[in-house]
Amino acid sequence: MGSLATARDFDVIIIGAGISGINAAYRIQTEVPDYSYTILESRNAIGGTWDLFRYPGIRSDSDLHTFGFPWRPWLEDKAIADGTSIRNYLRESAEAFGIDKKIQYHHKLLASNWSSDEQRWHLNTESNDQKKNFTARFIVFATGYYDYNTPLQANIPNISSFKGTTIHPQFWPEDLDYTNKKIIIIGSGATAVTLLPVLAQKAAKVTMLQRSPSYVLSLPSDSTSNFIKKFLPTWLISRLMRWKFLVLPFLFFTFCQNFPGLAKKGVKKRIEKCLPSNVPIDPHFNPSYNPWEQRLCICPDGDFFEALKSGKADVVTDTIKTVTETGIRTNSGKTLDADIIVTATGLKIMLAGGTKLAVDNKAIDLTEHFLWKNTMVENIPNAAVIIGYANASWTLGSDTTALLICRLLKYMRKHHLSSAAPSLVLYGEWKGMKEMSILNLSSTYIEKAKGILPKGGSKGPWKPRSNYFVDRWVAISGNLTKGLNFVSLGDKKTT
């Protein structure tokens, strides 16, 4: 086939060299080792989100025992890791298994077209201002779920009039000096909760201005692994820690879903214990929704609450009347002075990296189609989109997808099939199926993405994911053919 630099045709092409792309590559090279593959990455580095985001204090909001790869366990003491540690972990994991040799950087995918006659994908890319074309039997979109170039636009009245510095965390300036500055963070999600304690260390004052509150939970450092290191080998410790962080969060999520009133009462009581006496829980930490209807915010060792106790940070729950030249005036009449405004207002959802998709030169609108087993889009052959969990570690969902892809590839090879495409037409039992969101949370950025993502269904393989334990079993042992339309090698007959 020639070297990676000159090859243009592959069995599998993975789009994106972030955590999902690296994991998919590992699964492909171990499950179907004779298949050729490459990873096309539009940027100049491995890591995806963890290389792009460089704002102060960036860290995971999931534990690394489950957010990390099951085939290369996280061995560090801290379960919640900083961005640099995660970048290093991803790079070292790719290097350890030769995945880094399969990555082609500076290759931005512009368009993908499936040819039924050739039973091949044709991919148009741009690399260093030059057009390059690739072909593949199967394509895997491991591009994450948000727009790398454009953040979620929030309606902030008169923001352009501000004379200070306005920043979105997605594009944090490396040379920004915020020492002794007055900073307002607009937002109440994980990014705002992460930024506040770090900025407060050097800034004169940091105010988190939120329209509505979130649940913020302190997660103490876990000394379990340090203790059992004295008695057990490392490989066993890593497995035990992974199972611990698989089971306990799942039980907590299930409890919140089934007993929302008790869960809300318990979470608020825990928050109240962490707050300084001058910060009331209502209205600042009393959300209108129940725990896990939106993602919970985690602060390691209560660093968020410690910043509030220091007096260098505070929380204001209000709406913005207008931005002025020197700060923000709220609808309740408060005036907040600022040198820097940080708009931590969320991510703009985007699937498949925004590439143009077509089947036989007919454009495909993903939003009009259903998602089969959270993996393949209706009527699109030999293509998978990797979507992780919104209510657990992202990688758990992306790995179930990767395992399902590999199982499908092996099935197709065994039965001499050239393509598989999800279909509603062939199966009358799907008639009357109700549409459902594929992400089961009500966060603002997810609500705004309802017209952007494919649809979930209320029946069979079109149902959104439920939980990792069920989904992994379905990926490895569940029915593989229901809802799929196959084409045999050498012809176009449905099997």
C-alpha cells in the first residue's frame, strides 16, 4: 500500500486524534489487526479538547480511572486530573501502542461522499493549503461533539461596549496577566467552577455571575489507592479503582433518578456544609432542577468553596441588564466592576466536525435521521459517529462504540458483506416510534443542540444509551443485525 504519507486508500479512516480517536485506533488495530487505518487530524497535535483548551486550571470533570483508557489504566494518585496530565497521558498512550505513527496532522476533512457503486467513501481534505483525497471502506468520526472554532454565543446585552478584556475560555490568551485584576466570570457550569479558585489566587477579586445556579460538590482526595499499594500489585489496584469509580457514580446517578427529592435534599445539605457563613445556599446553590437532570459540577478538595471563604471570590445570582464600559449592571441594580469578563457560557454543539456528508452525491442532514445504537446514522453506510456519555465519563461511551464498530467489521468480513446502513424502512415494527434526545440531560448547550444532533427513538436499537453496563453488553453480545441493511460483496442486494 505504500507509506502512510503516500497511501490514499484504507480499510478504516478515523477523523480526529483526541481521546475517542486514539481509543478507536487501539480497538481497530487489536480487534482487526489486518485492517489498514489512519487518523486524520486537522490540528497539529494529539489530544483534541485537552490540547485545544488551555485556560487556567483546566481539568477533567470525570475521574480518570473511567475517563482513561481501559487498555492503559490511569495510575496517578489524583482521580481528577489537570489538563497537562491528561495531555501527557494521551500522548504517552498513543506512543506506547504505535498509534501516533498512524496520525496525519494538518488534515482537515472538508467533505465525505459514499459511492454505492464503488462501496467506498471518498474524503476530500485540505492539508497545508493543498487538497488531498482519500478513500476508505469505513469511516469513524471521532471529532467530539462541539465546534472547535466557534463557542456557544450567549445573548449578553451591550457586551461590545466593555473597554476591558473579554475572553471565552475556549480561546484563552497564553500571555494574559490577570494579577490584581477584577474578573467577572459569566456562567455557572464546570468551566466557571474550575476557573474561579485558580483565578482567585492572583486576581484582586473574582465574581461568578450566574443567571441560574448549579449543584457544586466537593470531591475529597481519594487515599484508597495509596493504602492498598502496600498490599496489592499495581495492575490489580488499577482494576479495583476503575470498578470503584464505575459502580459508585452509577449508583449515585440511579439514586438521583429514582429518588430526586431525597437526592436534592442530601446534595444541598452537603453543599451547605462547605459554604462560608456569609454565602447563603439560596439563591446561589439552589437549582430549580433535580440532581443529574444537568451535569453536576465537581471541585477537588473543595477548592471552589475555599476560594469563597478567602474573601477573594464571590457568587452573584442575577441577570444582566447591560454591560458597561467598566463592568456589568444587573437587573436587580447591582454594579459589578471588572477589568476582565470571562464568558464561560458553554460549548456550541457540532457533530462530525462540521464536515459535509453525502451518499451518492446527495447531501445528508444528520438532524433528520435516527441514530442506530448511538453509533451509526440512519441511511448512511459504513460510517460511525462516536458520542460519549453526558452523565458519566465520555470515554465509557466512546469505547462501547469502538467495540461495536469492530464487532460489525468482523461480522461483515465473515459474511462477505461490503456495507451496512441503518434503516427504518425495512422494519415495520418501528412505525409510530417517538423521537427522543440522544443526550439525556437538560443543560443549556444540550437544549440548544436539539436541532443539530441526530434523533434517538423510543424502540429497539434506536433507543439512546441507558447506562454503561447495559451498553457494553449490547456492544459485545447484543443483536448486531436488527435495524441494519447489508450489501454483499460484488453486488447491491440486501441481505
